[in-house]
Amino acid sequence: MQIVGELINASRKSVGQAIKAQEAETIKKLARDQYEHGAHYIDINAGIFVGKEKEYMEWLIKLVQEVVDIPCCIDSPDPVVVESALKLSRNGRPMVNSISLEKDRFDNLLPIVAEHKCKVVALCMSDEGMPETANDRFAIAEKLVNILVQKNVSPDDIYVDPLVQPISTNKIYGVEFLNSIEMIMTRLEGVHTICGMSNISYGLPKRALLNRAFAVMSVLKGLDTAIMNPLDANMMANIIIAETLAGKDEFCMNFLEAYRANRLDI
């Protein structure tokens, strides 16, 4: 499982305050902690700062790249912000989060993604709104993937996000998401799937329990990338165990490595 560390997000109150106050050490620590706990990418979002997003995004990327040698995931729908951030990115190939079938977003971001040969989150969203069923999600995913591939984006660089919606608002959302993961991974050869796990439990008590169970179910269906908090030791352990039981861990090597490092003692 590839992990995109989600903690450097300005919508989190403490992070937003740290960005506004230019508390560099706070941001660096968040980056280091996520890397040391298994993140493969560091997501960076400064979207709450209207008019200053580009400035803060550039500041954040420079700070993060000072302390970790993994790529950034540039979390913005603004093409000006994305292009500026891509030009600053090093430490491997960055990821853009995200393109969708919403016309303005698609038209503005597609040339940038194609030019920079970066990895990209393909969000299952269109101008018609958020899809509810697995079939609706797959239809958007298929169209997005086909267009990206035609623009010479490798399937291996495409991370399809079928959108997790709160189970508290509709009982079908969990099952439909899980079925969409399976459809995408079996029918669209070579692509990845990605999601933010925690949306499933929005509005409910015991959210951590629901999120962990949902993660295990998602791994079984083929999910191979998650946007999450890598400092959540319970969630990380559950993902390792799920991949082992799903036959995705050759000779149980990842499980044994985690055991020896005491990362399963939860």
C-alpha cells in the first residue's frame, strides 16, 4: 500500500495557524513524522488561503523538501498553484491531487499534467455531481483514464479516486465504493486506486473503528493507495495485516518486517 500523508492541510486548524504564522519547524516536524511512519508522499494543501494559496504552497513545498526525500502531492484545483508547485518539486516525481471530469478543472489541469509527466489523482466527479453507484463511478473513471492515456500519461501514473461518501447519509455508499474499486482494478489495466478513508465515518461515533474496518475491506477489493494519517499506528497495522491476508505480501515479508519493528503491537 502506498501512503499519502494527509497532515499538512491548511483546513486543519493547527496547521492553518502554523502556515499563517510561518512556523517553519511545525511544518517540518509534520513532514518528518509522516515520512518516518511510512508515508510515500506528503500531501500539501494551502487551499483556505484565498489570494495567498500560491505563496503558501511554494513555502510549504520548500520546507517539506528540506527534511524528507519523498515526493510531494500537490493538493489544489488551481492550475496556477499546481504549475508553480510542479516547477519547485524534486525528490522524485510529484503527484497532482486532482483532475476530474468537471469541465473547467479538466480543461485547465490536463495540459499541465500532460506536460510535466507527473502522477495524478483522477477524481470520479463530473459536472453532473458526485456519482452514487459503482457503475456511475466506473463510467467517469474509464473516460478520465482513456483521455489521460491518449495524452501520453502512463496508466501507472494514474490514481483513480472513486470518492468515499459518508455511510451515515446513505447505506449503499460503502458497498458501492468497494464495488467500484474492484471494477476499476480489474477492468482498467495498470492504474491505481486511491481514496481518503475517513469520509466513510463522517457524522458517526467510533469513527476510527469504522475507518479501520473499511480500510481492510478496501484492500481486499484492490485499493493500493490511501490518503491518510500515517501516525495512526492502528490503521497502519490493519493495512499491513489486510494486505498479508489478501495475498499481496509475498512470503509475508512486510508482515514479518512490521512485527520485528514492533509496528503490530497495537
